[in-house]
Amino acid sequence: MIFNLEKSINQHICLPTEFGVELYIKREDRIHPHISGNKYRKLKYNLIEAETLGFNILLTFGGAYSNHIAAVASVGATFGFKTIGIIRGEELKSKVKDNPTLKFAQSCGMQFKFVSRSDYREKTSEEFIKNLKEEFGAFYHIPEGGTNALAIKGCEEILTEADKSFNYVCCAVGTGGTISGIINSSKQNQKVLGFPALKGEFLTKDISKFVTHKNWELTADYHFGGFAKINSVLITFINQFKNTYHVPLDPVYTGKMVYGIFDMIYKSKFPKGSKILAIHTGGLQGIEGMNMRLKEKNLPLIY
């Protein structure tokens, strides 16, 4: 079975000349309608491994609006795997039809098991996994967010030889798998900047476990208060960016990253003459769910 999908392109973002820098966005979001961005990269070699080992069931974990859950479900429907999603929050069991992410995953054939938040915290324990195997039989285990050694191998393919002319490579950071692959495949003369989507110092330690280069740093000024937290400033930026450059951004990851890049450009944080490549890691499926939350809070919607 071949798991290669469409390759992405680098789209030029035309900036005023007075800034003295060039910005491109690698459109990984265009790889596939549902298995897009870093999710495809993380899953590619895991699928190959699952098939090699003879597994036809993929089991993974995620929350109510998880890009990872949606991607694994789509992978199953596309490549012939059965999929099981362990979902955080027992209360979601009765709300699947009202949740766009879970509704989509279910339409792809994914089977759900809803667990309490306290039980979900045990998802990496041997006992928890053992109980799941007793309940569902043999399955190929993909961790929450998809990050493992095979995922990082896939993410090392995001950068190509054609990208070696860029001085800076920017990436949103969730679990750290995507940026780890990018760091490993980057050139020594390049600086990799990570834009965490959540608060916490643990990411530096986690990323350090997987990387072979030291040409990277995290910029922790643009998480907007924490994971999946946004405000009207970010919403306005995302909508204006789409209007101007015809590039949709998700509010959890890429929206925060691109906002951060523009803020750094405005503050002259990049040397004159810099060429910057921003990685669009997909995640656009989450916009519909986010808009439901924004509507409840009487905030502007993302379009």
C-alpha cells in the first residue's frame, strides 16, 4: 500500500518592502482535505509500520475537537484500517451529532470510547493500554497527537532541498513532534523557531529528546493564554490574513504562529534580508468547532 499524498507548495506572502524580509508559507494544509499538514506526516510511517506488523486496527486518543482524531479516522476510511478513538470527556457521548469533529470521525467509521478526564490522564500507563487490548483485541497504538519516533521521521520530510535558502523556519508547536522533525532535517545555517500553542516549559525538554541539532528555540509570547484560547485580536488577524493573502489559518496553531511572525517582523526581530518559511500544519477542520464556542461567547467568527 502506498501512503504518499500530494506534496505541498511554498506560497509567497507579499510584504511591504520597508520590512526588508521575505516570507513564504509552506502549504502543508493542501496535502489532503482531511489528512493534511503535520497529521499526514506523523501518520505516514506509522501506517507503514502497522501494515508491516499485520495490524488492521488503529487506536488513538484525543479531545472533542482534535485534529488528530479527525485525521486518524480519515486515514482509516482512506486506507482500509478500522479505527478506535479514546475520547476525553464522558459527557461527549451524547453530543457527537453536535460536534463537527466527532461527527466527521464517526462518519469515517471510527468507533469511540468515552472516558472520564481522570481516566484519560492514565492513557500512557501499561495497565490502561492492557485493559484496552482486552476490550478491543490487537491494535496498533498511536499516541495522543501522534508524536512518536515514526511521526518525527515523517515530519523530517516537510523540509526539502528546495528550502535550504531560507534563513528561518517557523512552526507552531503542540506536542513537539513536528518541530522535532523539522529541526532534524534543517540545515545548520538555518534557525528553527517554534511557536507553542500552549503554556508550559515542558516542551523544551520534550523536544530535546528527539532532536539532533541545536539551531532552534521556542518563542513563548504568542499562545494567547493557553491551548485553544483566543481573543478578538487573533480572530481579526486570521480573517484579515485570509482576505489579504487567501490563506486560511486555524485559531489553535497556525493563526498564533503567523500572528507571532508578523509581530516579530513589525518589531524588526528578523535581520534585513532574511528569508522566512512558515510551516502551515493544517488543522482547518477545527474552525467549525471553534466558531461554535465563539458564538456562545458573543465573539466574532472565523470565516
